[in-house]
Amino acid sequence: MAQKLNLALVVVRLSFAFVLLNCALQWRSPLFVTFGMQALTALILLSLGLIAIEVAVWRRMRTGLLSVLCIATGLVAFASLGTTVAREGQFLTIRQQVLEADPVQLERLGRHFIIGYRDPAEIRRLIERRAIAGVFVAAHNVWRKSAEQIRSEIDALQAIRQQQGLPPLLMVTDQEGGGVSRMSPPLHYFRTLADIVKHNRDEDVMLAAVRAFATDKGQGLAKLGFNLNFSPVVDLNHGIWNRYDLYTRISERAISPDPRIITIVAREYCAGLRETGVRCTLKHFPGLGRVFEDTHIQNANVNVPVETLSQTDWVPFRELMHQSGALTMIGHARIPEIDPKRPASSSPAVIADLLRGQWKHNGILVTDDLTMKAAVGAEGGLSVASVTALNSGIDLILLAFDPDQYYVVMQALMQAEEKGALRRDMLEISDRRLSGAAITAAVPEAR
């Protein structure tokens, strides 16, 4: 009986060792960013603890099947420990190489990054090195902070840029309304644009309510120091619902199933924001309204003919991209008919051929967060995605959820540039777009 119990226990430990090894192999992926150093400490201590247990048990057994299983478990645990330490060491090396890189190159490539942060000192360090163009501020960055505290922190970052003689930083957040209201609190909670449309049947009344809504929101964001909002959602609402969709939830965020209504509402909304000094962002091309999967955690396809998309989902994008002065966010869904391999956010066929080519769009394109699974899991990972995106005509790379990936992406861009694989002509055209569109708007005045 004791022998069977010991055998069962060692099998459980061996299984746990493989779980640790799998976690170690994914260490420094966005999967663990929320837990940070706690996850690193746990991986190391659990691996060491498992090794100690197996050594102790093996010394008692020495021979037989249990001894073999103990050795196997210890070796897997040792592999987990070694992999964790190696991956962390690799990341720290990459980070140091980026921070010590040629300042001119760092600034030149940094113009194309908006990143989030978890450590205020880290984001300040990157700004001091002129290594980024913008900062994405999430709810966790402002937790329990007053409007005055947030404004003070943003002003301190902008002061660095002013001393450097550079244009103001893009200070960005997601303040759509409803469930996506990153700055509420301290701002009051806003209802959604869909709610305004639903409760105002008269079109003139509806548009007046949208303008008032946008102005109110823009004034609140400007007071905090923001000059760019990742809103509105102009995906069509096709009523698709997925119980496992934890983050995207387009059917809850989309304005309407009618492309005409979306177009006039989003135009009025962007105009209201613009009056307050805040730019808007149309998202998420090629449209996530028909997508069942959540691109935060899965690959996804827009399995609809391009002709159908052109007559429906793409109408608001095509109309507003040219008229509103808005940025356009490119999502990570694939369009199989155009490019079955790459997400739209890094697809030359979508960005260069369709948007820049056929549509003749010369406005600012920003990726959705490249640390989402649908982008990270693409062929070649973030390194290939970032190079391909900029070479195709993307202007700004967003790394919001896992800002540590900035170092991986920046190193990939630097290496690509040194090898001649990063198109200098595309970067220069992008720089002109960013400057010509006055994307780095003036810092909003406090009110």
C-alpha cells in the first residue's frame, strides 16, 4: 500500500514538474505580465523545492521504479529552473542593449511606439532616452488617484519632452464609455454611444446628444492631460455573442448594426472630441463585429467575402478615415480572402495594398495591442510582426498590456534596420504623416 502511495505521489510530482517546465518555456510572454516578479519567484522556488524533494526521496529509494521516476522528476524540475533563469537573463540582456543603444537610432525608431507601463520609473527612463512617442495609461495606472495626481504625473512626463525640445507625448487611454472606461474613476462613468443611439429616435436630437457626450468626455480627458482617445468603436454590431469572449465583446461596444448610423455618429463624436483638443481613433479595422473569437486570447478570421465587407463593415472606416482626421486602429483578425496567414495589423496585403494602395489612405494607422495572442501567436512572433507592420505602412506600434515586450520589439527593429530589412523610405513617409497630421497635439490646458 505504501509503495502504491509513493508511486502515485512521484507521478503527481512529475506531472507538476512538466507544468513548471511549460510555464518556464513561456516565461517573459504576456501570459505572466500581471504577476511579474511574484511569478518569477514562484517558478524558481517551486523548481528548487521540487529538486530538493526528489533528491531526498531518491536517497531513500536508490533503486527501482520510484528511483527512476524521482530522477526524471528532478531533471524536469532542473530544466524548468534553468529555462526560467535563462529566459530572464536573456530579457535583461536585451533590455540593457536597448537602453544603451545608439541614441539617434533609438529616437528614430522610438517615434513609432506607444507603450503602456507598470513601473512609472521605467516609462520615465524611456522618455528620457527619447525612445517612445506615446504612453498608454490603463486603469491600473490611475487606481485610487485623484484627477490632480494624474494630471501632475502626466505633466511631469510632458515636461521631460519640453526640455528635450521634442513635440509633446501622445498621452492615450481607452475611454469609450460603458465597460471600457479606463479613466472612470476619477472621471464619472459614461454611457455608451450605442445607448445614446438607442434612446434617441430623432436623428438631429441623437447627434446633438452625441456631440454633448463627446465634448463632456473630451473635456474630462483633456483636464487629466490626455490628447488621444482610443475610441470610437466603428465595428458593425452583428449580434455575435461568445460566452468565452472575456475582453473584446464587440456586440456590447458597437454603436449600431447600420453602417450609416455608425458613420454619422462617429463623425459627430470625433468632432466633439477634437473641439477639446483630444484626437479620436476608429477601431478595429477590418471590423470585429463578425468575429466569434476573442483576439486577446485566440487567432481569429473575418470569414466574409471582401465584396460583402466593402458594402457593410468597411463603410464607416472608408468614409471616416478620409474625413474625420482620426487615427485608425488595425486589429489582429485575418482576412483569409486577402491574406490567410498574417493578422491585418502586420499584413502587407491589408495595409500596403488595400489601405495605402487601393484606398489611397494617408492618415495615421496604429496597431491594436501587439501583445494580444492573435498577434504574438502569428508566424515569427512579435519580432516579425513589428518589422512587417512598419514596412507595410503602419505608423504607430501599440504595446499596452505587456510593456516589457517593447525591448524585444525594439531590438528586432534595430537588427532589421542594421541588416537593411527595415525600409527607411517607409519610416520617412511615416514620419511625414505623423508630423503633417500634427499627431502630437499640444498638451491640453488644465481647466
